[in-house]
Amino acid sequence: AADALFLVTDDVDDFAAVDLASAGIAAVGPDLFLSERTTRAGYREAVEWLSARMTSPRRIPADLHRAIGRRHPRLRAPQAEAYEGPASPLVGGAPQIEFRGWRCLRCLVNPAPQPDDFGLCAACASGG
């Protein structure tokens, strides 16, 4: 009813491909979704905004960035040069299935191929 394109969930494997196709959506893990759909400028703006409002405990942007990287390493990686310091260890493991569905994460239109292609259609995966 909300015309959603993606269902962002830690439990992608709970959704059958046929059910997602019938609803016209794709299920995607939060790290993969955010790493593909968030711009560098948007990420930095969000980290600055959030860290300025954190009071208990207070966190500077670099600390918040490292904390984000513990659960979202794909999201953190492109931002590494903006924030100094070592990466924090990953919490938990990477999910076995990070994407399921037919809608490309990048162009939103073309059918996405197999889950191991990280939700990108052939054109987007090749840089087209």
C-alpha cells in the first residue's frame, strides 16, 4: 500500500523470492542497502548530526563512524578516509543471504540477478 521498493531486514532469508516478486519488492540487509543507497555526503551529514546529539555517552563523529562499522562494514568502508582511526571489530558475522528479489538496488528498475551479485542488475554491476 505504501509502494515500497525494498524491505530492509536482517532476516532476508525469511522471505521467499516468489512472495517478494508478487509484491514487487526486494528484501535486502541494512548494510548492503545503506552502502548502495547512501551518498558519501549524506553519510557524513548523518554522522555529524547524530554525534552532535549524543550525550550519554558523548561521541565525536569518528567514534560514531567506528561504531557504525561494527555492524555495517560495507557502509563504513567508503567513508574511511573521512574519519581517522582503526576499524572496530565486526559484531556478529555477515549474513548468509543479503539480498533476495528482482529489483536492482542501484537503478531500481532492471531485474537483479543472483543474490551473490549483491542486488545489482547486470548493467549496474558492470558500471553501466
